[in-house]
Amino acid sequence: MAVSTIKLTDTQQKCVTFQPKGDLLIQGIPGSGKSSILLARAKFLKEKNSKDTVTVLTYSNALTNYVRQLSLKMHSTPLTAKTFHQWGQEMLRYTDYPHTRLIVGDLRKDTIKYAKNIVNKYSSNVNFPQMKESKRQDIALLTFLCDEIEWIKGSGIATREEYLSIKRSGRGTDIRVLKEHRNTIYDVLEKYNELLNRDRRRQGIDGDDLARILIEKSHQIPENIKPDHILVDEAQDLNTMQIKAISKMAKKSLTIGADKGQQIYRRTFSWKQAGVDIKGSRNIFLKQTFRSTKQIIRLANHFQEQDKLYIKDEDYQKAQEPEINGKVPELKKCENREAERAHILNQVRRLRASFPNDTIGIIGFSHDNLDEIKKVLDDKGIPVYRVKDNEVDIISPGVKLITFQSSKGLEFDHVIVTDLQKGKMPYKAPSPGEDENEFLSRERKKFYVAMTRAKKTLTIVSIKEYSSFINELNSGYFHLID
Ligand SMILES: Nc1ncnc2c1ncn2[C@@H]1O[C@H](COP(=O)(O)OP(=O)(O)OP(=O)(O)O)[C@@H](O)[C@H]1O
């Protein structure tokens, strides 16, 4: 249903017209209308005072692109929608901070490795924690350090004393991190920060420093540049510092849409820690879904209930089963990749013949596999698009290929989830030092997110060796295809 034609429920409408001052947190299950509400609220705020500036922020490029496309459908003038990192970098231009190049990905890893080697060589008291794996110790240690530094920066820990005394959540028990280890980790962090400031080739700011710098320099950003209203979609993907930075920058109101059941990145925060005021009527929970059929939600709900960690979370709410009936989801077990591709091709052909005006989303684990599937469909003359760049039209009918991560926030009439294979979904192992249960919980959420992108039909494709998640699906809620 086009966003412009839906009739919002009273609760949704209450969120849209909630007083244009202060914070509002809208939590809700998949398909409960969080994005729709944010777009309608953005319109409402603009209409209430045409001089006010309104910015929508998300975490991923695909979702930002989708929000822009939806807003074009319902607003006469398009909304300003950006990822947190795009927007943050733009804000930094108004400060005296000289380096705005973001150090991310391989360059970040390489710089941390360099810092680690310097500490290892020159510090008098080096004590790295022992990695579990006997082989490839170095690689494991580097991954561990990269994750730990991300956590320190994302949590806003600013001093060695704070790091030495803080209780570290989200770490497993396989790697023991003692006080002396923490001292060495902090040495690496300090050396890394030094390199970011001084070393020509590596100069810039770590992607996770952006939020902290925005907070520190916010007074330098001219008032007319700061948005009056900020709306954040899928806020569960941001960390404490990023929410804090956004909150500081919003002059009049901050509206947040989130669902912890779809939290697929390693984040630990509470709204309170992030400085969001959600007392009383400022915290709304939506339990009714408008996207999927009863049959899809039943399967997804049952699968979510297998996540013993999440169902204990204070923010867990079970989705209400919708009234609307549809086809029972299908599961196809394939002996090999060839069989997988043949089944997807068949399925796409059937869907296109029956529903030429619908969207079909194929959700998979890796870009490589999606490229292979694209090739198979291309060869048969089926137009198909990879949703990884900004140009792809996500809303119009057609076949779209997307990864589990990037599918969040999006929806398709028909969804084919593939790569349910051992080692892919769930991924083969947690990162070094990561809590096994938290890792599995996040992997489950990825699959749950993928399933709940479907509006009308859902097909799950598993490839030998089959994913353990397949055994967690309630066999009464799907058809096994021969
Ligand atoms: N009151 C309503 N009546 C009919 N359809 C609705 C209503 N509210 C939302 N929808 C539709 O339900 C679908 C899901 O809405 P939306 O994407 O806003 O949900 P969401 O909570 O952001 O989902 P997710 O968290 O899974 O991304 C959309 O197709 C939207 O148009």
C-alpha cells in the first residue's frame, strides 16, 4: 500500500502529532509502521512551522535511500535523509576540527595493527590477552582489539581509569581480560589515536570518534545549521554516543523509531544512558503489524521465541498475529548451489508471471552469492537489481537482491531468503572474545529481520549442510517443498 494512502491508527496518529518539543521514542515490532509514522511526523512538523528544518537519520545507505524514495511519494518536497556518518561529517565542516576524513574498514584495521606492533615493540609492560584459537593468534588478537576499541569509543569511555574500572558487557568467557591486559589494550588505543593525529598516511578520525567530536564541538556549529527536528529510523543500530550526539544537535525535537528485536549489530545501550527522555507518554510501543500475513508472522514469531536471550530483554514484545491471511511460507532444502539457483530461478519466474506488478526481494548472506544469482537471472533475461548503491529504485516492481544486513527497514511483496547454510547463517563463529549467546541471538535476529520483510509470500532456501536455524522453525508453520 502506498504510504500516502494508508489510514494511520489512532496510536500511530498520536505519534505523528505528538507535541513538537522534546523526545519521543516509538518502539514497535516489524511492520508496525515506525518508518511510516516518522515520515508522516516529518511532514507534520514541517507543516506546523514551515521555517523549521527537519532531518531524518538512519544507519545504513540502503535504508536512507528507501526513506528518500518513500518521502518523494508522500511529500511535495523531498525530505533531507542521511546516514548518521554522512550527516555528522557535514556538521563537522562547521567546526575548527581540521581532519574530517573518516578512517574505517581496512585502513582502520591496518592502523590499529600498526599501533599494536609499536606497543608490542616499545612498551615495557606488554600484556595482551591470550586468544582461544591456537592457530592464527595474531589475526584473532587484531580482530579482538578492533572490536574492543570500537566498544570503548562507542560507549564514550574517555580515560584509562574509566576503562580499567568499567564492567564490560557483551564479552564471552573464552578470553580472560585481566587488569594488566586492559592496560595494554589502552596503550594500543592511545597509540592508535596518536597515529590518527600525527601520521600523514593514517591521519583522520576513527568512524567511532565522530559522535564524540560532534558533542565536544557542537557549540561551534552555527545554530541555523543544526536541525530543529531530527527523526531517527532503526535507532537500535546506533550506539550510545551517536544517539547522544544526535540528541545534542536537535534544537526542538528528537523522534526515535527502534526495535531491539532487529538489533543486528553489537550494541549495548539504554535510552537513559544515551540521554533520551522517554518518561511517560514519550515512550510508545506498537505491537500490531501491517506488513505481513498471519502465516509469515506466525513462523517468524515462533522462531524469535527460540532466542532465549532476547525474550528476557525488557524491550521484548511478541508481535500480535495479523488478521490478513496468505500462503503458508515454503522451505526448500537444496543439495547444492546449483539446485539453489535453479529453485530461485523457478520461483522468480512463477512470481513474475502471477504478480507482474509486485516487488520480489532476494535476501542472502554474501555479495558474491548475490552476484552469482544475478548472473543466473540476467542470463535468462530477467531484469534484476542489486540494492547496494544509491541509485536503485527499491519501491518499484521488480526483482531486487540484497544482503541480510541491508534489508533492514525495507519490504517486498515476495521474499526469498537464501544462504540458510551452515557457516553462513548462523555465521561460522563469534568474533574472538565475543559472547556466544549474544552472537547467536544477533544471527537469529538477522534471519528474523529477513523473514519479516515479506508482505505476501515467503520462501526460505537452505543449502547443504543445512543451517541449524532450519531445525528451529516450527514444522507446522511452513510447507517443505520437494
Ligand atoms: N495503519 C496502517 N494501515 C495500513 N497499512 C499500514 C499502516 N501503518 C503502516 N502500514 C504499512 O505497513 C507496512 C510497514 O510499515 P513500516 O515500514 O512503516 O513499518 P516499520 O515499523 O518501520 O517496519 P520495520 O521495523 O520492519 O522496518 C508498510 O507497507 C506501511 O505502508
